[in-house]
Amino acid sequence: MRWLTRVAPSLTTLAGLILLVPLALNAWVVGASDSSVFNRGHALSADRVALVLGTSPYLRDGQHNVFFTQRIVAAARLYQQGVVAHLLVSGANPSTRYNEPRRMYQQLIALGVPPHAITLDFAGFRTLDSVVRARRIFGVNQAIIVTQRFHAYRAVFLASRNGVDAMAFVASNRRTRLPFEVAVREYFARVQSVLDVYVFHTDPRYLGPARPIGADGGDRSRVAIPRDLLL
């Protein structure tokens, strides 16, 4: 067992690195984005598009997802207070029975946001996809990202490193304990975000043709609303 005695220090060092590197990357993502995360609308720069990041309207047990509701209410408030003039709602659309942007659109309309002020991105499968597509497909160079605080750091980090001058508006000021599963997932998602940017140079799952907001293809005021969006 002498070999084990010889390699034990190296194994201990390796184990320490495995633990410390993710911690360091998490701290970097949060620290690099903290100054761009706000919980008051008047602290934000106007004349930006609000990028509303998607999440499921319901939890696995069928209950309403408070994260979804908070984001929709916050986005509607930013529009109604004149902080932003347009909302880009971005989320997953994997099937006819699960369509995040459609549900976001419906709820925003119910809260009084006019259709012409909303653009839908049906290919926001990941946060990375949403922020990259905001710039490359919808021509958004300055954005106010609407999401929860724990998610805002990663979203701003990814956006700023993909050519978007981004700020984040925290969807709720309530200090509630983050579910353990969500906290763990976000911890590793921040590590993945660094790898996506600096190691893998990850592109969105789908890009497609450009449809800048304000042009015919990206402005809801010039596009007929599909009937199924009103269901």
C-alpha cells in the first residue's frame, strides 16, 4: 500500500480542485453580474427591450409556478411604467401541449399589455439560446432581462459575453428560500455557462433567419397574431 501513501497528497489536491473550481466559477459569475442586477424599475436605463425568460407555468405536481407568475407581472409592470416599450418573451416550445412563449403572451395580454408590444421567441430552449437569439435574430443590443435574482446573474453573464448590453430586473423582492433542487441546478448551470462561453463556444440549438424587432418580421404591430395563440 506504499503507492497509496505516495499518491494520497495528489489525490487530496485533485479533490480540492474539483470542489474549489466550481465554487470559484460561481463566485465569478455572480460577482461579474451583481452591479447589473436591480429590483427597482427606476434604477434601469430606459429605451431597452425587456427580455422575459421563460419557465413552465406549472410545477410537476400541477400547482402554479410562482416564478412564471412573478416574471409576467414584473414584465407587465415595466411596460406599464414606461421603462420599456417592447417585450421579447423567450422560452421552450417542444410540443403543441407545452409552449412557454404562448402562455407568456396570453398572460401579458390579460394584464393589459397590447399585442403590438410583444414579440415571441419560440426557440429559447436555454438561457444561452434566449440571450444569443435576442441579439442575432431579433437585433436586441440592449436588454433588461426579467427573471428571478438567482437566475439573473447567469443570464446577465451570458448576455454580456454574447454582445448584449444587459441589465436584469428581479421579478420579486420577496426573500424566500430557494428549493434545494433549484439551487443545485443553478449552481452547476453557472459552471456550464462559463464552459459554454470560454471552452465549447456553444451556439443556440436553433437560429434561423433574422427578424429584428421593429422590422416586418419582428414587430407584433405588423404581424397577424396566430389564432392558436389566443386559445
